Amino acid sequence: MDVGHAAETPPEWFERGVQAALLAPTAMNQQKFRFELLPDGRTVHAQASPGAYTAVDLGIAKYHFEVGAGTENFAWE
């Protein structure tokens, strides 16, 4: 699964956020989440794939994304 997606070349803050999320611990040692930079270049959509504990894992990954990207750089959809 492609964890980070952007239509254009993503800004550095988005790449840092995705990398931080990839380093996050998860309940099942799986990375069943995805971050998408929307066309406005500031809004990020996060979603989890179906499965056990994926909602918990998404919350953990979103927190780490925020730490890596900096909350001043984006808004959640």
C-alpha cells in the first residue's frame, strides 16, 4: 500500500509527516493507513484500511504525522 500520495510533487513537510507516521508503532505491526495531500496543497486526508485495530493505528499514525509535518503546515480533512 502506498502510504503517502500527492497529485504533484509533495512539499517537504508532507514527506516528513509520512516518514514520521511510518516510524510509528502500531497495534498489529501493520501499516494499513494512507495519507493523501489534497489538490489545495494544505489539506490532508487520512484513512485506514479495514482490519483489526486499524482505527487505533490510524490515530497513532495521525499523531506522528502531525509531529513530523508540523501542525502549522496543514489541516485535516
